[in-house]
Amino acid sequence: MGTDHRAVWVIAEQIDCHLQSVSLQLTGQARNLADQLGTSVEAVLLGDHINQQAHRLIAAGADRVYLGKAPELEIYQPELYSEIVINLAREHQPEIILIGSTDMGRELAPLVAGKLKTGLTAHCIDLVLDQDMILEQRIPAYGGLLSIVCPEKRPQMATVAKGVFPTPEPDDSRAGETLMIDIPTNLPGRIKTLEIIRQAPQGVPLETASTIVAGGAGAGDRDGWDNISELAATLNAALGSTRPAVDEGWTELETMIGQSGKMVSPEVYIGVGLSGEQQHMVGIVGARIMIAINQDAKSPVFEQVDIGIVDDCREFVPLLIRKIKAYQEKKVTC
Ligand SMILES: Cc1cc2nc3c(=O)[nH]c(=O)nc-3n(C[C@H](O)[C@H](O)[C@H](O)COP(=O)(O)OP(=O)(O)OC[C@H]3O[C@@H](n4cnc5c(N)ncnc54)[C@H](O)[C@@H]3O)c2cc1C
């Protein structure tokens, strides 16, 4: 199937008029793909007071930015944003649409894909072109990477988390055009976001932490989880988690590391009561030293870490906390 020189699109995202880093990262990757396809990179950015952000997208690799500016677009509105993107995509027929796996992207991408009757691969960790110039959308699965393609429908759509691709160095000498989009006044309005209230992050942020303690299903219950959380606090580390810990309600989604969570690169990662499933481990490929505590000596997590401790975390972790605290107190009194 030929590409027909249709553009590679990035649906960029701003919060409080600040462009999200994943949008720049996707623009950089879109540039790589577009160069191979012999086509252009186009970004769509919706908001208010966002002119400056269009220049940043061009400096990151976009040839054209469709800018939708209106007070009602200042914060993400699911119906309004999706209708605008769908109408634009129908008009310009992009070959590929990339969207960040952010709170906005996770909702917007399926809304757009559904209406355009095309495929969507969520939480990709790599995007390459195959020999027929079709987008291979790679996700971790079955102990390796699974390539998903959308050979017939267009656009090919994928979401990608922050940190999967590097942020390109801005090239302020790049030329590009900014086209203002007309915002139709007769768009649906069943849902209106009035305000987005952000919860202040608790503890050490995962993204910048030098030490991370991540807990999994092996915590067993709330008490077991509290031990893991206390271990993180004792080490002044950020608290991370696997999906089951979030599903159990022990911790917030914001702590989840992995394919559909956060990508992190600490100096030290300590995984407690988790099995080392790939969807989690892809999130910590940047870690320097990896330690795992698991009661099952045959757990696959031990094949992936530098130091393995075989023990019941419900007994080992409280003991470890006591030892660390005793050591910390000794250091202070010396
Ligand atoms: C599309 C998709 C995306 C996903 N994205 C993510 C993601 O971003 N992040 C993520 O984490 N998961 C993700 N998952 C889920 C992922 O596949 C795994 O199910 C999950 O990571 C497993 O979590 P776990 O290791 O905590 O649980 P389990 O696999 O159940 O492992 C629990 C481990 O705890 C050990 N254990 C039990 N009791 C104890 C004890 N008392 N002491 C010590 N060890 C004990 C067990 O031996 C076992 O190894 C995704 C799945 C899919 C399909």
C-alpha cells in the first residue's frame, strides 16, 4: 500500500498554555517517520493564548501547525476537541496520527479513532515503518515486543507515553506555517469540563527520583502495602506500583510504572512482591541498579535484576525498615 504522501500528525497538548513534553517527543518521532515516508509533519494544537507553542512544535520538527484558538478550548473538552480533530482529519486525510498517553490522549484517541472507523494501538513503546512503509506499532507482550499494524484503514493511530522517545533539541531556524482553524459554533455540547483540579503530588515524584520502591500484588493487602510505602518513605524514595496494586485500590494510578504508566530512570529501583511482567519492566529500562524482593525463587523478575532477595515481603520489609532506621539513627548520633 502506498502512502500517497499524506502527513504524519501529532495531536499536541497544552495544559495552562504549556506544551506537554510528550507532544514535542512525538513531533520528533513524527519527523523521523515523515522523512522516511517522504511526507510532512503536521501538529494540531487546541487551546487559548497558545501562539508561542506553535513555534515550539515547528522547532521540534513540525512543518505545519493547525492552531485552534478560542476561550472555550482553554481546557480540554472531550466532545469539542474530538469533533475538531475528526473534522480536520476528514479534510486532510493524514497517514498517521500520534497522541500522547496522557489523561487527555487516553480519552481523545479512541473518540477520534472510533469516529474515523480506524484502528488504534494504545501505549506503544516503539514506532517504526515496515518494508511496505506501514507503521509497526510496538507494544510489550508475550515476553517480547508485539508489532501491530493497521494495513487497510487510515489514519494509522497510536498513543505513546511521555519518555518513550527523546525530546528533540529545538531548531529555531526551522521554517513552518501556522494555520488557524475555524472553530465551528454548532458543535455538540453534552459534556463540558468546567475546571481541572490537579492534586498536588504526594512524596517524591517518580519522574525525578533517584531511588524508587515499587510494590506489586505480592503486598497481599493494605497492611502489606503500607509496609512498602513506609520503606519508600524511610529511604526518601518515590513510591511506584504495578497495575494490580492500583486495581486493589492500595495506591493511585499516578504511581503505576510501565507501558500504560510512567517511564522512569532512577539510580536504584527496588521491586517488592512483583513478578517482573514486561508491561511493568518496560517502564524501568533506564534504571541503573535493580533489586527485587520476591518469595518465589523461580519468579521471572530475578532474571531481570542485579540483586535478588528471596523472602516473604510481609516479613522482610518491616525488618528492613527497622534496620535502615537503626542505621540512620546511628549515623545521626555519631
Ligand atoms: C495492555 C496492558 C498494559 C499493561 N500496562 C501495565 C503497566 O503499565 N504497569 C504494570 O505494572 N502492569 C501493566 N499491565 C499488567 C501486567 O501485565 C501485569 O499483570 C502486572 O504488571 C503484574 O503485576 P504484579 O507483578 O504486581 O503481579 P503478579 O504478576 O501477580 O506478581 C505478584 C508477585 O508477587 C510475588 N509474591 C506474592 N506474595 C509475596 C510475598 N508475600 N512476598 C514476596 N513476594 C510475593 C509472587 O511470587 C509474584 O511473583 C498491563 C497489561 C496489559 C495487558
